[in-house]
Amino acid sequence: MIARHVPMKEAKLSSFAGLAKYITSSQEKQERVGEVRLTNFQSESLDWAVTEALHVQQRNQRAEGDKTYHLLISFAPGEQPSAEVLRDVENRICAAIGFGEHQRISAVHHDTDNLHIHIAINKIHPEHHTIHEPYRAYKTMGDMASVLEREHGLQITNHTSKKRGSENRADDMEQHAGIESMLGWIKRECVDQLTKAQSWGDLHEVLRKNGLELKERGNGLVITDGRGVGVKASSVSRNLSKPSLEKRLGAFEGDAKRKVSAKRCATRGPGSSNQKSPPVIPVGGKPPAVRRGNLSSLSQLGQMEGGPGKRYEGRPIHSAGGSATTELYARYKAEQGIQIHARASEWGASKKRKERAVEAAKRTGRLKRTAIKMLSGPGVNKKLLYAMVSKALHADIQKANAEHLAERQSIHGKYSKKAWADWLQAKAKDGDQAALKALRGRKATKPRSGDSVAGSGPVKRSSAMPLKVDSVTKDGTVIHRFGNSAIRDDGDAFQVARGSGRAGLEAVLRMAVFRYGQNIAVNGSEEFKERIAHVAATSNLNITFKDAAIEARRLELVRLTSKENGNVRPRKPNPNRSERRGTTGGDDGRPGAERGRGTTGTRVRRGPGQTNKSGVGGIGGKPPSVSGNSLRELPELGVVRKSDRRKVLLPRDVSHHMQHEGAVTTDSLRRGVSGAGGRLNKVARGPGASNKPGVIPVGGKPPAMLRGRLQSMSKIRELPIDRPVSKPSVPFPVAPKATPEKVSPALPLSAADKYVAERASKRAKGFDIPNHRRYTEADKGAVLFAGTRQVEGETLALLKRDEEIIVLPVDAATARRIKRYSLGDAVTLNGKGVVTKKGRSR
């Protein structure tokens, strides 16, 4: 377990609300945020808690430092502490550094290989309103973490710092960005040669060969690559600090060769000589007459010293993919270059649009001031008019600047630069197996911990799993969502992170069979192994466990399940049993020939009307002699009623001995007269017959009055019948089938539909147009009048509600009436589409 403070570089950029939003945001991932806790707040809502913390921070106006403390607690890979352990860890670490009574919001994150807790702490005390800054918090948190690891049985971590600040920052860069840092590259390539140099010349020679340069800066030395990237020499090694080198090599000496080359470049620059340089002879051309006898052979020409053989380039670290990783990195650089060019182009276009809008506003202002100047009247009026024009000009300029800023932010989000590791994550989530392999090549091989399922042999199928990917970590762990379960695939094993129900465990087993085959290995706690064995036995999965104890337990559970379901194979038949009994039937109610297939005490496969209980006869069988005259009739038996079931209507042919009888017919009260007021005699329904009056039997002739009104079969529409489709308990790994799209016949669009479609098309192209839609009966109520439109000779009324425009076709009289309305007037729309406006009260 590691507890560390994540500082903010600038205090003015710190925001409790922004930090709380970040740690509680799902970021379009289902498997990210776990439990969210609010501590020492009056409210239980997250939004109100943030508002409360901001109000407490405003009570302290004297503090100039950061008022928010970001604490991060991370656990070892594979560790999944319980919720009680996580709460205890958070409470005790916060109390140890003095924030026990302060307000804080914590969120557990599951989207990485390391379970971690983000804690946003308000450094202003809620009652005293004083700011608290922990003293040597890293030491206190390390000591408390060691105590908690021993108490809760967590993995022991070394909390003693062995690296300096710059080394930690370089490690963070390599871990998060996936690109080697300059500090790490120097340590891996030439630190040994630098420490063994016997003179300043040897030291500068080693640096030149690696494309580096040593310079003095302040009271120390820095190593740069000549392109603006540099590190302190003492960060590479303490033996390379300025006092250590001067003690060993003497006073500092610069690179003499680099100074000479720089002087030559300066003398060759423009303006260094008054003589005009001779013209350059094209390839294949003849030299001038003054040089024809002065040409030298190639052997007489001197050598031109080239650049360094090695140079820091910021390449990916842990390139396990070899040429595949090199190709991926080339793709990454190409895509980043294209995005940078596209972002610059769109930013330029946005800037030009802003400049045009500002120039148009200024031109309009000049025209208005010219018109005001030509007016005749008192000077006070002109002064007011000039002020109004100036105010309108400033408003237009501010609007143009605000729109430009919004466009820049949108463009920045659209073309945001991604680090190498983030780009690999995005590609791996889209299904790029090469990117996923490169991600997994970055991590070092570590023994697995926690509950996991893997294969005991080689991988038989390395393709992607046919499950939806929720996210991919920077170490190449693919997180799948299956119901409430989160399944992690790190390439070597499958782990059920949390919510591991029966469906999740069965999905893990099926994924393991999909990749490794039938031979499966299980690692984890005894409880997890027992659950896996039980799921494998009850799911009828054809697998074999590597662990003999788990396999034996699975077979035992299979036998128990088979006995409970009656799936044991019957014994050999005994045909002499019925002859010895001398009867035609047995005690179980079955005939003798059928009874002879089993023996007493043997369980057989259940069939219709059969049971395994002794002394219970089958349906339709003859009762035994001891019970022949003791059976009761069904009307004498009680009825078991379940009160939690819903009531239903009984059919008409139910027995009259039920508790609730059906409705009694009243045909005896009707007149036996045919025609009006008579009753229809109920007859037995046969094929093609119907009891409804006027219904013609199938195949019969229609009456004369209906013979000309019958429709053909082609004009009768189809009635779709939905049939229930049975779904498997675990829908894996069946892939979804593509269903053809239904094409509806094209119908002519009305004027309102055409106008709505035209507005929607322009809105899709980026125009600032609100959403338009047709009027429905559900739109009745108060709306705002937004104008009228004429489309194909039809008048359309535009009514605004919230951020939508309702399009309502109106007649000519209504069109003439609503023309008197002003934009923004409150009108009422009833369910019939009538627009009314409330008049003045008298």
C-alpha cells in the first residue's frame, strides 16, 4: 500500500469542486468509480457537500496557499480489500496527518491494475476556519501504512524513499506516458562512461558521442541535448555533481572542440566577409576556367565529421513487440502530426471568423456614428445615441471573443494530444491486438495474486474475446463487463474483480475454455475454489481442473447433482419380478410389464406420471389394496390457496364445485322471439363456424349486400405475432446476428415536416439552431411565440419551450391573428392546436 500527496503546481489552479468532479466522474466507464464517501458534512448529497466545502473555504480569507489537499492511497496489484478495510485505512491515514475532523470526499477507483482511493480534503477546519498543513506527511503516512499492512494482512511495501524528486518525476513520466525520460536514457546508456572519465576532455568526448553537452548553470552543472531538454548532472549520479567533478578533475573546463566549431559557424554566417561567394556548379556541369586545373582527387579531400551516433529521441520503453512496436510508434507520430496540423488549421479558421465578426461590428458602429452625426437635434440626444452605439459595439466584440474561446476549447478537446500510452489504450480498446501486445510488453512479469482462472497449457486461441470492452489499463489489462461482474484479462489469467456472482464465475470459466481449452488452473482462496467447482458442476461445462482437489470436488458435486435430478442410469431389468408377485401391477401403480424394468429401492429416470417416492402411485394407475377403499373424491379435498398470486377470470367450463362460481346465464328471462329482442341459440362450434351474428363461415358465400364490398387479400395488412424467444443463462460466446433493416414506403412530406428536416440538416452542419420538432397533443400548455414561416403556401407557427421549437401548421385566420403577436410573448397552446393569448384584464 502506498499513500502519497498529489500536489498542485499552482495554488490558484486548485479547486475543491474540480477535484471532487474528477474523482467521482465515471469518464464513460462502467468499471471506474466504486464507493463514494462524504465525511464531516452536514448534507448527504455530493453537490451540496461541494457547495458546503466551498463556503467553508471562503470563511478563511487570509490563507494564500492551496486550500485543497489531494490524497492518493494505492494498493498492490491483485489486492481487493473489503469495504470495511478501505474505510478503516482512509480514516486512520487522514487522522494521522491531522485531517480527522476536516471535510473530505473519497472515491474508490477500479479502472486500473491497482485498486486506489482518491480523497479530496478541505484543509480549512469546518469550525475553527483555520488552515492545516501537515508536517512531513510522507513520513507519517509511510509509518501508518506499515501498521495498516500488518493489521489487515496486506502486501508489505517498502516505504523508505531511495530516490530524489527529479528521479521520481522521471519514473512517473516513464510509467504514465510510456516514453523513456532523458534522465533514464543517460543512466542506461552512458552513466558508467561518464563516471570513469579521467579528465574534462574525456568527459566532454563521451557526451559528444551521445549527442549531449555539459554546461554551467548557477552553482551546478546541467546536461542538455542541444534542443532545449536538460537534466541536472547531480540527478544522473552524485559523482557527477560540480563539487565532486572539480574535486576529482580540477576546475571546470568547457568543451574546446564545441567552441571551435561554434566559432567557425559564426565566421561563415552572413556579413562575415565582403567577398561574394563563388557560384555553385550544377551536377554534371563544367567548372569555370579558373578552376579546371585546380581540382583535387577524392583521396586528397579531408573527412567531414558527422553528428553523434546516438542521441536521445524519447522512444517507447520496454519495446517487447520489436518491429511491431516500431511500426506502432511511427503510426502514433504520424497521427499526432496530422492532428497538430488539423488543430492549427481549425484554430486559424476560428481566428479569422472572430476577426471578421469584430470588423463587422466596428464597421456597423462607424456607420451608426456617421448617421448620428448627420442628425439634427440637441447634443444630449446625440450623446445618448453615441453611448448606445458604443455599448452595442462592446457587446458585439465580447460576443465574438466568447464564441472564439468556445470554439478553441472545442477544437482543443477534439484534437487533444495523447501520450504514447494513452494512444495505445485507445487503440487497444478499439480492438487493435498489436497495441494491446505493446501495452502488455511495458510491464514486468510479476506473480499473480488474488482469485484468478488460467489455462494449464498453451494458448489455443489468441483472438479477442467476444465481449464488450469497458476499458483498458496502461498495463494492458482488458476489463470486460458482464452484468454486475467485472472480468479482468491481463493476457495470462482472468480475474473477477468485484460483484462475482454465479453468472460472472460461469462467464470466466467459459472465457478460459474459449482461450485455453478444457484444462483449467485456478488460483486464489479456498472459498473461491469452492465456488468455481460448484459453478463448473452445475453448469455442465466439459472442463478439467489442474488441481486434483478441485477436480475431485467438482466430480463429487456432479454426482450429487445427478442424484438430486434423478439422472442415475437404471439397473438391469428383472422380468421375473412380476411373476413372483403374481399381480398385474405393483405398489407404485404401474403395470407389471412396466414395473419389471426396475427393482425395489432403485431410482429410475422420471417420466410423465412417475415418481421416485415409495408408496405413491402414478397418475391413472390402480391404487394398492390397502388404499383401495380409502381414497376420497376431489370435491371432498381442501383447496390450497396462495395469497401472493394474482386473481384471474375463470373460464365458463370450470366445475361448479369451485369456491367462486361463474356468472349464471339468464336465458330463461329472454323472449323466445326471433328477430329484434330475441336471443341467438348457442350451437356447437365446428370447423369454420362462428357464433357471432353476421360472421360468414370459412368457404361460405357472403350475403348479397356485402358481395361488392369485400377487399382482396393484397389489401389486408399483416398482423405481427411476437413469439417468446428463450435466452441462455450466459449469452457467451454467441455473436449477435445482423438483422436487415425494414424499408418503409416513401410518403410525401408535409410543409411542417420539410421545414423540420431543413432545420435539422443545418443544425447537423454546425449552425447554432435550436432543435425543431412537430407539434403533438402532449405539447399543450404555456409556450413562447417565436414567429411564423411560410413554406409552400402554408403558414407555420413557431412556439418555443425550453430549448426546443415546436412547429405547428395553422389556418389562414389563425395566421392573421398571430401576426399581431410579438416575439417572446407568452401564449397558451391547447390540446387541439389552438394558440391563444391572454388579453388585458379590465
